[in-house]
Amino acid sequence: MKRRDFLKKAAVGAVAAGAAPAVLAASNKKIRWRMATSWPKAFDTIFGGAETVAARVKAMTGGQFEIIPYAGGELVGGLEVFDAVSQGTVQMGHTASYYYIGKNPSLAFDTALPFGLNYRQQNAWLYNGGGMEKLRKVFAEHNIVNFPAGNTGVQMGGWFRKEVSTVADLQGLKMRIPGLGGKVMSRLGATVQVLPGAEIYPALERGVIDATEWVGPYDDEKAGFYKVAKFYYHPGWWEPAPTLSLYVNQKAWDSLPKEYQEIVASAAAEANLDMMVDYDSKNPKALASLLSKGVQMREYSKEILDAARKEAFALYDELSAGDATFKDIFENWKAFKSQSDTWFSTAETSYASFNFK
């Protein structure tokens, strides 16, 4: 895709304000699709990304194009969305691509890499740094068209029954953590599990796992993790800005009128913005509430962070050596990150380090 196309599709306001009458004139075809998601409905902000897409598409087509989002487990399991869309079982999905790195490790770039990009950097890389062009080729192999459609921003570093101060404390720790972050924790000695959102609390409560990461204060308080694990760590180095993605089956996408394709792209871009705004509005109050309930917040030690970063980039080098696609995307991503980090450390970080004291 061209840079201009991505910018045009991000211009949600213009589409929402002016496009609907022209679309209705161009197509009177009534369409009704199903969207499988990885999320329980109780997590209203993250499931809300799927709802935003559905609501905006319906509004911008005057009700002619209706999308019904389903919670994880209603149509397919929370970790089965990729296959459901790829095989055409459903027309759409809303999920996190790093759940599926077993199919292709390059899918991690569509969500987040440990010690990677923040929300603004991630969007800049995807929309304007070559990220989407490269990822589209990966998804095309699976009959999927992908769109950024939500982001949580930098996440918290997880809930632990016991404090972890050194790398030695991670040895044998049973932790729920997906994606390449899970690979890094495994290299540090943890025993990693990948569970969908609805299964995490029961596993933590029964002692099947000793620790878990999920999102951040708003969702984590809803999940009730603080009831069985009191130590709440930060930062979530494995997910500095995880993108949630909208998947569309290629055949279903090709069947849409061009105007509807534009509307879906714009609705996804709006969801990508709205979810971040929602979390930034809700997390501060939720964090204060958790602390009032006796939660003990901890910062990861420099020893753990240094070891995790070393293992993360060693992993990327190993994956690059064995996978040409991963190497191609990683080299593009790494070069973008290097330049972007220089700019952010010059302006954003220096401001934040002074202003947040």
C-alpha cells in the first residue's frame, strides 16, 4: 500500500462526516457479517475495539453493512480467530497477532516486540514506515487482510504471588505470557503458558500459574487478579504498545464494494485511536483503586530488565538467521526504531523525565 492510502484511511472524521450518502447511492446491497474476537465481553475496552468497528461501519453505510462481534468462545476459541478468518469460517476477526507466532514469528511485529515501539512509534512504523506493506505480504499467505484496530499503550508488567527481584527468582515460575515476550521469559527460566483472557483468573486462583500479565489497571481490576496475587509489576517491557488487529477474510474483502472497503479501513483507524483514548482515561482511576485495595506495586529490577533485553535481541538475531521474512521485517523495524528513539529521547523522554517528577 502507498503512504497516501494509509493517511487517507486514517482520516476517519472526513469519511464519517461526508461519505455515507455517496456510499448508499453507490451500493444498496445489504451485508451482514460475523466477527470472532479473542476477548470476553466483560473487558469492555478491548472488546470495545471490535464494537467500534461494527458501530462505525453500520453508521457510515446507513445500516446497509452490519457486523456482529462475538466474544471469545462464542463462535470459536479466543486463540482460534486467525484460523477462523483464514479459512472463511467467519468474515472478520479482532485479535492480537502475537497469539499466532507459531504459524509465523513475523506476526509478532503486528502486535508488539519486547523492548519495542511505543504507541506513537508503532503507528508511525505501521502507517508510514513500511510496516503495513511488509505485514500485508505475511497475512496474504493466509488469506487475511489486516488493519490496526486498537492499542492498549504500554502495559503493566504482570501479577505475581511472590516478589521477583533477580533472574534467579524467575526459575521455574509458571507464568501466562504470550508472544515473543513469552519466549524471552522462557529463556530466563520461566515456564510459560498461553491462555485466553477468560481462563486466566481460574488458573491463577487454582495455582496452575504463579503469575500472569494481561493489560493494565482498568482491565486487571475487572479481572480480579489482585484477589489472588498482590504484587503488581511494571513496566510491561514485552508489550510497550500492543496493536490489536482487525482481520478480514480475503475472499470476503474482495466481495465488498470499493466504498465499503474504504469505510472498513476508516472504522479500523478510528478504533485504533478510540481504544488508546479510552485506556488513558480509565487507567489512572483504576490504578488508584487497586492501590487502595492493598495491591503492592513493584518496579522490575535493573538486573531483570537488562537480562530480558539481552535475551530479546538475541532472540531476534536467531529468528533473523533462520527466517528470511522475519529478517526483512526486523531490519526495517530496527532501522526505524533507531531513528525514532533518537527523536523521542530528545523531546518526549526529556520532557517526561522532568515533568513527571
